[in-house]
Amino acid sequence: MRIISGKYKGRKVEGYNIDGTRPTMDRVKESMIAMIQNKITDSVCLDLFAGSGSIGFELISNGAKSIYFVDNNFKVTDTLKKNVKELRMTEDVNILKSDFKDALTKFSKDNLKFDIIFLDPPYKMNFITPAIKLIKELNLLNDNGIIICEYENESIDYLDYEIIKDKKYGSKYISIIRGA
């Protein structure tokens, strides 16, 4: 898997071959980055169900100030650490092995807020709605921040967030929402 745009464009990252990970397809990543390009520079980002980290690496490569990767699989977090080292990233990269609920609670206690949050949990687990509810409850999204959801056939409650983009790519959907 390669980073498709920005500072680290063309650089290879590992992680696509770990059980349970499902890297976002290049054409979906490219379209998604284009949709949010004006929000990336100097942003604080969260890749909550990091998996391969492909979206988080794209965000950093395109000018994000910091990225927080969260995944509950130790093999994933070890691979993410290896990728950061191999890429010689100088940006603020944080990797946390944790359940998503515990991670969000920790971020709240640490007074962290995010400009961009990416949610791509394991399909059929229906974690997007609970994650959105907790993000809202803990006030983890900055003013004008966005949440990007990648999913298949999940029914999602966006609460009172506004859907600003909703697009289908084959069997996958991308929804981008922001606070009212």
C-alpha cells in the first residue's frame, strides 16, 4: 500500500495484510482527500479504528499538524509504529492500543479536541453510531470540525450533525458530517 498524495506521496506503508484490516481503496482515498482538502492543513486528526492507518497517513502527508491512531489490535499498533519510523515522520503522531470507548474517554480527560475524525470500524459491528454519540457527549469535535464515516450497509444515526457529503463507491459509503 502506498501514500497517494502530499509530502509522503509514493512512500510504501505496511498493514494491508493484517487480519481484520481493510485499507481504503486508492480511488476512495483520493476522492475523500479532495473533498476535505481545505480542512487538512494544521488540523488535529483522529483515525479511531486505524487498521492500516491509510487515511491517517494521507492526512499527515497532506499537512495535518497531528494524528492520533487508535486500534485495539496490538499487531496493528506495532505495524503503525514501524511505519512511522520507516517514513521518518517528523509530525506529531500518537498511537494508542485501546478500545474506541476507552480512547475517546481518555481524550476527553486530556482535553483533546479534533478537527477531523475518521471512523472506519470493522463492518457489521455497528460501531459508528455509538462512536458519534460518544464524540458528541464528550465534546471531542472542534467548532467547524468534521467526522468522516466509511461503512457498508450500516444504519447510522448522525444525531443533529449535518451531512455535508454522502457518496457511494461500489459497496462502500462515505459520509462526511459536521456539527450544527
